[in-house]
Amino acid sequence: MSNNRRWSDRARKTVEIAPMLDYANGYLAAKGGTPEAREAIICFIEMLLFKADRYRGFSYLTQDRLDPTDLPGIRWEEGVGRFDNADKTRRFYV
């Protein structure tokens, strides 16, 4: 067998979506990290979910689901969602 085969010619392997989704959601809610790193996770998990026909959207994480020192994805004030002083990478995928 030759090692000169293209990546696309190799046998496909099946990967479970649920553990990948759990990992991504955990990372997006974890204390610290950078918005750039979370953006990379967001791009990866969205691509994975779309290709598997499993994309069902996301919700922004509120402060009660994050460390108090981290910015939330959305702030609710009097029933209105506000995105000022928020971090759009703080998400939870369904």
C-alpha cells in the first residue's frame, strides 16, 4: 500500500457527534480562554453539525451559567436581551 494516496482517498471513519458536541459546549462555557480560541471551536462544531445534518441552533450563555468573572453571551434586563458588554462566543449548541 502506498503512502502517496490523497487524504480524500482514505477510508472514512465514523465519529460520534454527541461527545464532540459536549466537548465544544464545555469549552465555550469554561472559565478563561480567548474569544479567538472559542471562535475556532464554534467554526469546527458548526461545520460538524451541518455536515451531519444535526445543526439545531444555539443559545447565548447567560451569566448564571458562567464564571462570575467572564462576560456572558447575552444579558437579560427586564425581559430584553442585551448584547452590549457581552461575548458572542459564549454559546451553547443544541
